[in-house]
Amino acid sequence: MTVFAVEYVYDAESSDVRDASRPAHREWTAGLAREGALLASGPYGDGAGALLIFKASDETALNDLLRQDPFAAAGAISGTRTTVWAPVTGLLAEHA
């Protein structure tokens, strides 16, 4: 499994859409965390986006998963940046 850092960028005008779909988004992320596919996630303090750390077999599998996010379905995400990440120290290092 590969660890990926996924950065969401939110459109400044999407706060109402995010607020409406946040319960479903949080349920989705909680389920992925229970399965071990999502290692950590959370919004940036300025509200402009979020960082999500996933484990997936490859980028295709990750992208299939990201399309299932209720935020994506609602159009709340204006951009993403996906990077293979190799944590070497800390709590997430055991997943690398």
C-alpha cells in the first residue's frame, strides 16, 4: 500500500454547499478511517481547504475513492493535489 497526501482546495463561495454536505462527508471519512484507508484528515484553519492522508494500492484506486466523497458529489471541491508521501517519523510512519 502507498500513502498519499491529498489536499483539497475549496472555492470561497462553497461554504453553504460544504455546510450542507459536511455530515455525509464526515460519515464517509469516519468509515474510511475505520477500514484503515484514511489515516488522518481535517480542514485548514483558514477554511480554504483540507488535508487528507490515505492508504491505497495506487493512484487509480485513490481517485476512485475520492470520487465517492460527498463533498465531491456536491461540487464543494474546486481542486485537489495528490502526492505520494513517505512518513518516516511519528505516528503515521508505521504506515509507510
